[in-house]
Amino acid sequence: MSPSAGVTRNTLRQQIADALRDEVLAGRLPPGREFTVKQIAEQYGVSATPVREALFDLSAQGLLASDQHRGFQVREFTVADYRAMAEARALVVEGLFRDPAERVAVRPEGLASIRRRAAEAVRAAKGGDLDVLIGYDLRFWRELGQFVLNPYIADFLTRLRVQAWVFAVHRLRRDGMDENVLWFGHEELVEAIARGDHEQVHAEMRSYYGHALAWADRLEAREVEGNAEGNAEGNAGVRAHGPSGPGSAMPPVPPESPGHCA
């Protein structure tokens, strides 16, 4: 393979990975959605090789799950997953600012761009524009991550943020967005970093992660309540119609029935 062919394939691989990531973050590829290398290659009109590589890249980032026989599917993150993401990021950031002189190098020339990202993210959040919010929020955290001296930590934090949005996007489209769900502290965090106020940075980050964990608590409570209501309805049905079994007039519910629970 010539060097130019390798560059072309790698560029195409990255373009496909970026396009699919955008589709997932926009909610157009919902959790559990299955697809094959062939389907994606036909959709983009390219060969299978860069598509396969792009899908494996997204799998390595935790956005897709792969199965040898069924192809790929968008990963379904649970509330427990989201809670673990928030806790992991909180622990890492807490460690970074425990001794920031050794782990973080704030470059004043980079703050102007981050301030713009922060302002746009807050504006989109308050305006309810989820697509714009996700884009600016990810750029905001990615650019902040460039101040982290350890590139592996910066990459880890970026990946967790993307995964958190994959978890959140469908729930936000379903339930709507308000101050109880979204965090609006981007600008306060930037100014604390610009001042070198480590105490305030810690306070803003605690607010950020506390906000995420409070939302996880509410989602978890809603799931428990939904399961309880489902069980109650099921028990009511049994009391009304009697149990299914030998001599019962009610036949078993077939798997295809809309009311069947796997």
C-alpha cells in the first residue's frame, strides 16, 4: 500500500467514525440499534475496510457493542453506568486539582475560546437546543482537557463525557430539559480556573457532579416506581382473570403479544 493510500483510508476511517458518533449523539442511532459493516458501507458508498475499522474504533471508545454473529449495536447505558461515569470523572478531577501545579497547566491564550464555548453551551441549555448544547459542551470539556498535562487522563475524561451524553440524549428528548437536569455552571468554572482559585474550582466541580448524581437518583427512583406499577398491574390481571394453568380457560400469553414481558 502506498503512503497516500494509507492516509486516504485513515482519513476516511476517521470521517466515518465521526459521522456515526454524531448520529449516536443526535439520537438518530438509538441504543440497541443493530447494523452491519455492509449496511454502513452501502449507506456511505465506501468499501468495507474503513467502515470496519471505524466501527471497531467506536467500540473501543465504549459507544458500540460488537457481536461476532449479529454485527454492531449502539450500546445501552444504564442509570448505574451513568452514576459510575460521574463518580469516575469526579475522582479523577479531584486528583488533578489536589496538586494542580504538577498536573494542570492553564494557558491564558486558550481561555478566550473556552469562554466562548461556555457561553454558547449555557445559551443552548437555557434555550433547550439539545443538539447545539451537546456540541458546545463536548468542545468545552475537550478544550479544558488540553490543560491537563497527562494526555491519557484527558482522553479518558473526554471519552466518559461522550458516553454520558449517549446515555442522556434519549432521556432528555423524552423528558425535556430544565435546570433540574442540566448544569449551567460552565462560565463560573472557567472564571475560577482563570483566577487560579482552586477552592472555587473544587466547589464548581462538586456542584457539577452533584447535579449529575441527583439526576441519576431521580431516574433510578422513576425506574423503581415504573417497575412497581408494572408488577401491580400484572397482579391485578391475575386476580381478575385467575392464574393460567391446567384447567384454566385463559391460554398462555404468546411471546409476540404486546403485553408480554421477556
